[in-house]
Amino acid sequence: MTTEREIAHQTQAQLQQQLDQQRCTLSQLEADLQRLQWIIGASPATYTSDVVPPCPCTYISQNVETVLGYTPEEFRSEPDFWVQHLHHEDAPRVYGAHPQFFQQGHLRHDYRMRHRDGHYVWVRDSLILLRDTQGQPQEVVGFSQDINAAKQDEMQIKRQLAAIEAAADGIAILEDGVYVYINRAHLEVFGYTQPEEILGKSWTMLC
């Protein structure tokens, strides 16, 4: 016959087993949380926002401070914080993409945001739309990455190409004797009007 002491001992053993399992589960959850925080911290600025205009930010990762200089608390301080810091020249294009985003459920576009110190930074925003079980828009999830250096390089190349195109001297680029670029002045020297008449062809055609 089982005594009260034996019952108490069994109960204690069961409670200890449950406590050990809970500790193990908690330890695993803490490890998963640390892993997730590291992944988010090592990624571009990750955020979530409401779908109702002005689509206030509901969460943004700490590394937004690296991209734009603002803390997550500052970024969430006002419902239209994002709107206020969007470059006015980019605003019509960004707003104009909203119908496409809500129809397709995903979008990627580039625009400028005002940094905390006053200058503007080019960011690439990639976002998806989450829907509820009835298919209604529920939340926006996305991430923004700093592409300022790439945009500066792109604009510098465009300026250089514009200068070459406007040059009075004929300028052409060939690869293995084939035209891959030709400016307007070079076309006019040989009596052509369109680059397509020469591009992709050998320089020997002009001899």
C-alpha cells in the first residue's frame, strides 16, 4: 500500500520534472529570441506598419539609427513621421505606387529620406502586404537599406555620360573592333543620325 510519504515523493518528482521541462523550454525561447534579434540587427532596417493612412510605423529595428540617424522611438513618435521625412520630389512617385502595392501584395522602390542631421539618404524599400483570413489588408512588413553610395555612383556616371554626349569631339567605345558606344558628334562626322545604325557593328564599315 502506497504511503503518504511515497505519494508526496512522487508528486515532488513530477513537479521537479515539469519545472525542468519549463526551464528547458524557456532557455530555448531565450536562445531563439537572441538569434532573431541578431538576424534583425544584422539585416537592413526592418519594420512593420499599419495599412490605414498615414500608415504609422508599429515596429522598426534598432539599426534604423545606422541608416537614418533616428532611434526607433523617434521613428514611432508620430503617425506621419515617415511622410514628414520623405523627399518632396519623390513623394508623388511613392504615393502613386500604393495602388499597385495593394493589388500585387509586394513592392520595391527607391526614394530619399531626410537623415537626422538634415541631408537626404537614398533607401531601397522592399515591402510585402499581409492579409487576414478574409483576404483583407492587415499589416505591412518591409525593410529599408541604405543605397546612397550606389545612387551617388549612378548619378556620377550619368553626369559623365551627359558630358561625353555633349562633347564637340567624336567619341566612341569599341570592344573587339565592334562599336558599343558612340556619341552624337561621332555620328555626325560619318553622316549618321541614329546610334543604332552603328552600334554592334565593326568599325571597318566606316572605311
